Amino acid sequence: MSVQALDPIARTTNIIASARSLTKVYGSSDTVVTALDAVDVDFERGKFTAIMGPSGSGKSTLMHLLAGLDTATSGTVSVAGADVSGMNQRQLTKLRRTRLGFVFQSFNLIPTLTARENITLPLDIARVKVDEEHFSHVVNAVGLGGRLHHRPAELSGGQQQRVACARALVSKPDVIFADEPTGNLDSASGREVLVFLRKSVDDLGQSVVMVTHDPVAASYAHRVLFLADGRIVSELDSPTPESVLQVLAAISRADDHLTGK
Amino acid sequence: MLKLALRDTRASALRLLLSVVAVLLGVSFVSGTFSLRNIMSSTFSDIIDTGYKAAAYVTPESGTGSIIMGTSGEPVIPLDLATSIGGFEGVAAAVPDLSGQVILVGADGTAVTGSGGAPSLGFGANPDDPTLVVSEGEAPRNSSEVVLETSTAERAGLSIGDSTRIIANGEIYGVTVTGLATYSASLAGATLVMLDGETAEKVFAPTGTVGLVSVYSPDQFTPDGIKPLSSDAENAFVASVSEQLSGVGGKNAADGPSTPGSAEAEKFKVISGSQVREDAVSQTNEMVGFMSTFLLIFAALALFVGAFVIANTFAMTVRQKQREFALLRAVGASPGQVFSVVVVQAAVVGLIGGALGVLGGFGLVQGLRAVFRSFGIDMSGNLILTPPIVALGLVLGVAVAIASAAIAARRAALTPPVEAMRESEAPSLGTSALRGVVGIAMVGVGALVLAFSVAVVRSNPDAGVGLPFGIGAGLLLIGALVVSPIIAPGFVRVLSAPFLRATRPVGKLASGNIARNPKRTAATSGALTVGMALVAAAAVLAASTTSSMKSLVTTELKADFIVQSATFTISQQAFEQISALDEVGDISRFSGGEVRIPELTASEPDTPASSASGTDAKTLQIGATEPSTFSTTWTTTVIEGSLDSLARGDALVQKSVAKDNGWSVGDALTLEGAAGTTTARVGAIFDSAALGAPLIISTDLLDKLVPAQGQQINSVMVNAVDGVSTSQLRTALTEVAAPYMVLSVMDAQEFTSMLTGQVNQMLAVLYGLLALSLIIAALGIMNTLGLSVVERTREIGLLRAVGLGRGQLSVTFIIESVLTALFGTAVGLVVGVGIAAGVPSLLAGTGLNTLSIPWSALFAMLGLAVVVGVVAALWPAWRASRLPVLEAIAAVE
């Protein structure tokens, strides 16, 4: 892991989100599952970071905790300089509304709203006027110009995910969390979405954190973190699909070794 | 966010349709009731304005009576005083009130009746009376001539020159129609007959006195008709009439009106016409208000049941849209904003349902009006949709919908945003232990309170426990609703056990669906539970009342026949004719008369005599009968003393009256009647629920107290003379009774069925009003099933893919529906019967002393539940079976 100053006021530094001793335990007494085990991690501002790992490695849990969607058993999370783990529901709602953007694997859009209305939804919720210049910039970037007045059902899967990306971008959040954004897409559509996410980082200076199990998707990131059994076990800068696969294979071997296979 | 809420509402319009219908039905009922009230009030006030046009009225000091009920004040104003008032300075006319009940025999030989209990009245013709004017033909000149009001003549099928009969004061008069008269207001179905003045005096003012004199001012007569005076002019007129009246009434009244006049003048007062009209209007409004309160109870019930439908709909749609709400939360919506999305949808449902409901109520009332018109009752009032009614309908619709959807909205608001990332369905919700504890506690406390109330009443029949009883009943019902999700799975398992084998595999699927979400099952069947509980309670009460009456009549009526009148009064003429029959052996009658008893301390709460005519609380309507034949025609439970004492001039006192006043056998009572005063000892204390009279004396004694015209014969009991069969006696009696039109000759069994017929009529009305709640409950079942088709689309697709046929799928839904309906009905019946079982003890004092459970009716209700279940399932089953298999499996919400 690149060594960053453990400065709590991360806003002044180059850190957009960080976790310290982050632990999440599900269940009680005899059925305890430790999803995250004292994880320390930092995410850089203006970078595209991917989180990988096998099923049950805790990658989704890590992102839910970072995004304030779930509460940690212990440890702290700070996003854009704010202590997320200490926030109440009202503050979390405000955080999501103003500082964060989300892209989910599926069911990203409200079926009764048009593409445009879905994109401006966070602004409407916050009762903020739409910055038309920024809006058209975002819309042009995702290439949705002609389909803004269609309902989600009238859009292809790739188009739907691009609408979701545009929605995540339109409120100029500090960080975008994407949960398997290409999981339900064919490879061509998935590529469009990934290219767009990378462009938003390179061209617009966005910060993106993405959970994925697809090495090709991970290769679009600046950096890949690997989780296994609730711990960060490895990381990779400037990944390629091949290098990602190699790391994954190594993790898998280590795991087999431990379990005696 | 508002946009989102409205879009969502439009997108799920079909799902919300039945919720709208539920609101619509409830609001229709409410707004219809209020519209009806407006119409009736305005119809009555039209009648009052037309019927009471005079500038002033002279009435007895003791009260004016109820003008709209047709009871005038105590008749104490001598007719010649009315003539004198007519001659007062500044008075145009003084018309004594010569009116009363008459029966007109129509062209077909039957009595002309106004529907809906509209009165049938006779008036004395008076050329000075401007309210009823002969418009065609001649005014009646003697007792064999009458004039009919135009619409009356039409209904009777009579025209000028026809001969017919009228029965006035129980006497039969053969008459010829000599003319037609017009009455300027709507009559609301009343029958009006104009008699000649002399006959009217004989019939309606047998003592030469009347209860009301209308006094007209010459200024009222304008070319456009009779107009009310301005209030100043009216007050001056009233003052002038009362001054002149005290001059006539008292010899020492020269000092002016402030000096009390003679005893005679003190008995009268002069009231302004506007005062009389106002009083009459407020009296009618009170009556109409009572009726509408009664209807509103059922309207509220319909809304309450409708609330179940709405609550269920929203619970289900919120569940289906959980991910949508989670997404909203993830992109920054606050719980309040998500809450408002659901609430706005509910508000739209309420608004649309309310608006349609207002229109529905309007239609309902127009329909009622048409029905009334076809019966000849013209409801003239036009003002139906007033802004307050419209506002009330809308507000009520919105309020009910929002209140019903609030729990679902709260659940939506509390959706964790992380749900948006979950791929799996949210787990179904179980029932909490707290619910069980609370529900069982409510049922327990409710039952205890009921049992306690009953126990208190048993030990002290006069204790007022109506309120605790009501609270107990309410707790029991609500507790049953709360606890029903817990008992639903078990109940369904037991109930469906016999089906399972026969309907494998669909029976298992159906009962599984019900047990899967017991809260939903309970909420769906809850609507039916409420309605069925009331139906069951009503049925038990009616059955108990009926059997109590039967036992009363069979134990108390000993005579072969009892003769009663639909007008509650049998004329002396008829009684004498019956007595004179050769076939008649023992005969006795119950007559009534008004007597004042100074010893009376506790007043009877509901005697019309004391409340309507304004006489004081010590006046009672007492009964009288023949001592010689009483014991052969009637038996009653004697608590103390002997019934034979009646012959000695003693009084028999009803147990409750004796108890209230602390009277016991041997006490002396003073009886003051219009004709005389006497002292009577209490000879016996009896307990009879069939005999309504508080006090019974001999007819001879009543004759000394009350003049003949002040007495009414209520019932005549007749035994056949030896050697005459009862059928011969019946033939003879029927022959005498027939011309009177309203007299019925009944043996004990017919008498019972006449009495129970009234109960059954009431029951039919109750069933009719409760039917609306049952319809809404059925809609609720349909609604839940319809929504669950949407929810279970994938599951249905899977079942169909593995080979479940369309028919089998439909049967699954039907079984589910029937089981739900049976469950709701069974809980309702148990609660209803449980509550009603306590009532006989509560009302034991009024003669309701037998608890009778109408098993056949209860089983019929279970049968009805099956029908409701099947009908409610038809549409959802059809929809489910039409789902294309592949698309259903692939369905992503």
C-alpha cells in the first residue's frame, strides 16, 4: 500500500476516503461471521480504485461501510474529511445527497421517471437547481443526448447503467461508489461504462471506488485492492487483466494452501 | 419528489383501483347521508313554511306540542275563544286547529297510506284558513262530504263525485268527494282529507277545545299570496293579540298585559309565527339528525373496513417497491421524503375516491329521491351538493387514505439504503411476540369487562353499565383483530386439512400462501371480521328478542284472540260492536288515559305523554282493564298482592315503577284526571314485559278520572263463548273489523309473528346497511389476491413451468380466498356471538331475557363467506392463469 499520512483531516491531503481498524461482524454467538477484520485503507482523490476478491471476501461490506450504507462493528471511516462512522441517520442522508454518488449492479433507476429525471433525481431530492452546463457536459460524456426522455424500460442495459453513471456524476460528488456496475451487462456495454468511469476520473477529476469480480473491469482502474477473508491481502497499481489474474491466482493458491488442499 | 409520487401513483393506478373504490363507497355513504339530511331538512322546512303561515299562534301555556309529529298542545283553548280572537282589532282571521288522524279508503277498498310513515290527516274546512284551499268543486257541508287534497285523490284513485268511507277517531263515515284542494308545499307523501267544520269539531275537538289557534294579520294577505310579516310588525302583532286576549280572558285585566289575567287567560300564550316555525324546524332537524347519526355509524363502519383495504394495498405495494425506496435513500432522499412519496400517493387515492364518493353520494340521493317520488313522496329540497359536503367528502377520503397508509409509509421511510444493493428479496415478515401478548391481553381484558358488566347487572339490574359494556366489546373486537395474525396459520392448517388430500397439490400451495404472510391474511380477513361480528351480534340479538317475545306472549296472552289497531286506537264503536257479537264470551280491553299522580317521584323517562305535550313529569299514561275478565284473558307474574284487588278499585303497579318510587302493596296513591280525582291503594305489584302500562286500574275507575274522549282503547282480548269454535269467532271478529281498515284480529301465534315481524324488519335494515361493509371486505380479498399475483409473478411462472395447469392455478387462488374469508368470518362470528351473549343480561329489564343463538343463520354466514371467497378470487385467478409462463419466470421487478 502506498504510504499516506494518517492525517484525519484528509481533505487537505490527497486522501478522499479512509478506513481505520474497520471491523464488521454479522450474526451472534455461535454463528459469528467476520466480514471485515480490522481493515486499514486509504483511497486517493482523483483516482479510480477497484476492490476485488472472491465471494464472501468482504468487498461489498467494505464499500457499504465506506458509503455509510451500513454501520461498522468497530473502527472508523472518513469520507472527504468527514467522520462517517460517527454520523447519525440524518447526517448520513445529507452525506449521500451532497458528497457521494452511487452506481449499482441493477435496479439503478426509478422506472416511472425518464432518463433525464433519473439523472437529476439527487438534485431534485436536495432541491438544488440543475446546473445545465454541467448537466449537458455529463450527458454528452455518457453519450445519452437522444434518449433523455425515455423511460428506463425503453433503454438497453448499457444505456441504463450510463444513465446511472450520469446520475452519480451530476451532483459533483466527492466520491462515486460503484457496486459491480458491469455485472449485468454484455462485454461491449460493460466496456462503455468502464471507459466512461475512467474518463470521469481522468478528465473531470472524479474519485471512483468500484467493487468488481471481473479482472477486465478491474484493469480500467488506477489501482486494485484485493480482499480475502475480510482483510486486504494485496494491491496492484496500473493493473492489466493479466496481472490481476495472476494476483487472484496467487491468493487462491494461498487459500488452498491454508485449507490444506 | 412530488412528481415521483404522482408518477408512481399513475403507474400503479390499477393496483390502487380497489383502494379508490373502498374510499368511494365509504365517502358515498357519508356524503349521501349528509345530502339526504339537507334534502329532508329543506323539505320539512318547506312544509312548515307553508303549513304555518300565520303571524301569531295562541297555544296552551304548557307547551305547543310537536307540530311536525302532529301532536298539538293540550286541548284547552275553547273554540269560542278562537271566534273571539277572530274578532280582535287588527286580526284578519283566527283559525282553530281542527285536525287529526283519519283513514281514507281508496277506490280499491284499502286504506290510502302514505309510504314511509307519512301521516294521514283530516282537517276541518275553514274558509279563513289560507293553507288548504278548495280549488275545484265544493267545500264539504256535512259529515257525508269530504274534499281531498289533489295528490291524495290521485293516490286514492278517487275523483269528485265518488263515494267512499273515512274512519275518523275510530268511527266510520260514508262520504262523497265533493271537491279537490291544493296545498302549496310538498306533502312528503302525507294524505290530507278536508272535513266540514262541524264534523271536524265533533271528531277532533270533542271537548270543544283545541290545542292551537292560528292568528293572521290583514297585512299578510298580498296579491302574491300570504307573506310573513317583518319581525317588528310581527312582534307588534303578537303584543296586540296577547293584550286583547288578556282582556277577554280576565275580568281584572284592565291594568294591561303585565297584570296576570284570570286563571283562564293564564293557560294560554301568544307566540310569534316565526318562533313557531323556528321551533318546528329545529324539531324536525333533531329527528333528521337522529336518523343521519344512525346512518353515519354504518358509514363510519364502511370507512373503517375500507381502511383495511387501503392499508393492505399500501403494505403490499411498499413491499414490492422496497428497492425503489432504497435507491431513493441511497441517492440522498431523507426518510421524510420517502414517507411523503407514499403519503402523497395515499392522498391522491383519497382525493379521487373522495371526489367520486361525493358524486356517488349525490347519485345515491338522487336515486333515493326518484324512489320516493315513485311512492308519491316529493322531496322538494334541491340543495344537495353544498360546498361543506364536498369539502367533507374530500377531506374524509384523504384523511382515511393517509391514516390507512401511514404504517406502510413508515416502513417505506425506514427502508435501509443498503437494500438497493441486495439482489435477493427481502425476507417475509413474521409476527412478533409483543403482538400476541397485546392482542391476548386486549381480548382478555375485554372479556373480563364484559363479564364484569354482566355480573353487575345481574346483581343490580338498574346499574348503568352501557359504557363499560361497550368498551369491553370494543376491546374484544380490536384484540381479536390484533391477535388474528398469530392464530391465522393454525386455523388455516386445521381448516384446510380435509382439503389437502383431495386437492393435492394446490390445497397445500394455497394454505402455504396464507400461512406465509399471516399479517396480510389477518388484515385481509379483518375487514370481514368487523362486518361479520356486527352481523352475528345483530342476528343473535334479533333471535333472542324474538324468542323472548314468543315466550312472553305465550305465557301472558290467554285469550283466543287479540284485536289491535295499526293506529294504536280502537274506537268505542268498534269495541261495542265486538262486545255485541254472540260468539264473544269473555272480553277485556286495555284502555289508556292520562292521569297525574302527585306521589310519583321518579318519572318514566320515555313516556310520550310527558315529553311531547309538555305536561309535567308526574303525569302518566296509565292503563285500565275489566277486572271481571282480566284473569281469563291475560296472566301476568304477580310479585306481591293479588290481581283480584283490581275489582276493589285498587291499582296494579308495574314492578319497575313500584321500585323506582318506593311503593309497596297497601300504599295509597292520588290519581288526578281531567274528570275527577280519587285515591287508590296499590293492590298488587306485577312484572310484565308484554304490558307496557306502568299502572293498571279498572275501567270503571278510569271512567271516573278521564272523560271518554280522553281514553284510548289499545287492545281488545276476546274468548269464544262456550260451544263456539275459535274459527267461528275469528270469522265474526274479522267481519266487524274489516270496515275499520286498520284493525287486525290475531291469535297468540299471529300476535307473536306481528311483534317479531317488526324485529325482523329492523334486522333486514341492519343487514342491508352492513352489506356495504361486507362488499368492501370482499373487495379487500380480491385486492390482496390481485396484488399477490403481481408479487408472485415469478413463482407462478415457475409453477406453470413445472406443469401446474391453468385450472389448478385458479383453484389455488380460490382456495386461498375461501380460507381467508372463512377465517375472517369465523373470528367475527365468535366475537359477535360473544358480545351479543352478554346483552340479554344487560337488557333483562326490558323483557329481553332469553339468549337464543341462531345457528342456522351463523352457518348461513359461513356459507356466505365461501361464496364471497370464491367470487373475490375469480378475477385474480383469471389474471394469474393468463400470465405467459416464460415472461413470468423472467420477470424482474
